[in-house]
Amino acid sequence: MFVGDAATLPDKVSRTDTSNGKKRVLVVDDVEDYTRLVKLTMEATGEYEVLVHSDPTTVVSTAKEYGPHVILLDVIMPGMD
């Protein structure tokens, strides 16, 4: 299982591994308070593994590596909309 931020993303993350029974969620937003709230709330249910990412210029490669089931995305971010 991997829970953390994009800076600590392992080199190889199995896109199909759901052996822990949790759905992978990628949260993309530049507002740290928002991402922290979403991450804590979702992980508290025990049903989600949440990865937080705040750099819109590298989020596509992170999503490809992490293989999330769902992406929560802020569409207005600095440097890219």
C-alpha cells in the first residue's frame, strides 16, 4: 500500500493492485488546506488510499505511475488551467 505525496511516489506502483481492498485517489490542488482535508477525510473511511499532488506540470506522469481509480482535480491552478 502507498499513501503519501507525489514526491515520495515509488518507481513502480502496480496499477492493478487492489489487494488491500482500497481505491486509489489522486487529489490535485494547489491549496494545501483543501488537499489535507480531503486526504484525512477519505482515508478515515478506511476505503481509500490518497495521493496528494500540487504541481500541475507533472501531474500527468504522476497519474500514469500511480494509476488512480479516480482523480479529484482543481481546474484552475497556477501555471496551468
